[in-house]
Amino acid sequence: MKKNLRKKHLQKRSEVPIPTVLKKSEVIGEKLLQLKEISESSKIMIYSSLESEVDTAVIIRSFLKSKKEVYLPRTEIKTRTMEAVRIKKFPGEVETASFGILEPKKELPACESIREIDLVIVPGVAFDERGNRLGYGFGFYDRFLAEIRAPKIGLSFESHILDTIPTESHDIKVDKIVTELRVIDCSNFS
């Protein structure tokens, strides 16, 4: 069921024109930057977006400009693991890795204690209002997030907020979701 749902929403998202993606992403970024979680956090992990995802490039640059410590994920396909790596320049310290995603360069050291990260901004194919997340099916984020206690915020276009997402015991929820129309506090829908 998850596989078909993922396929449907990836297809739906890929059909949105890039100018629309960028326009909606700008609104989402503005809403995100207004959250108290952002102002209260100094060490933030965020992902580098693919072209049909909520664009995070402007958000990453904004965090760096405001002197936040910014961490991006670096994945290891063989072990299906992910580590947080601090970057100080974007796009200067990233390179194209698996799946065409920009990841921190290999020579940059991984964060020694991910528990020091204050906030994690999480990608997803789709979400529901309870904070359940439909990922890409590889489990990188669920394994990583199981080890961290920081608040988690999902970024999504409103068209990918579903009534319900099927879950499994290892799935990790997000605490809030930011769309172009609203900020969803998932604790209100538990």
C-alpha cells in the first residue's frame, strides 16, 4: 500500500511546474523561518531538496547567514545509514551524491554527537496531520530519527497532506508540518 501511495504522490509532484514549486516553496520557507523552533535552535539539520520537493536552498542560505550551525545528511547506500555533516558554505561544500541529491563533501567530518542537534527539518513524499510521514522507502530518516530527540518539522505542499498514511512500528512522526497554506501542529491531531 505504501509503495503505491508513494508512486502516486511522486508522480503527482513531478507534474507540478518548477515555477509553481519555487513560488510555493518561498511561502513555505517564510512560514518556517517565523516558527519559534527556528529562533530557539542554533544547530539545525535540513535536507538539500530535489527539484520537485519543497526547495530548501534559500532556507539553508538563510540559516547560514543568521549564524546557525547547519547540518545536511550524508547517506551510505550499502548500509542504508545516514549521518549529519555540518556545512558552512552552500553550495560550496556539497556535491551530487546518490539519487542526484546534494550532500556534504566526503572530506567533511560527520557530527560526533547527533543528540546535540536542536531541530531536524525532514523531507517526505506525503504527510498526514498526525505527523505520519511517507518517506522514499529506504528508511534512512526513520533509522536516523530514532536516535535523536530534537523536534522534527516536515515541509510539504498542501496537496500532499493526506487524511491518513499507513504506518509501521519503526516509523517516526514529525511534530509540525509547514505547507504553503498553514503550519500544522501534529500534537493537535494525535
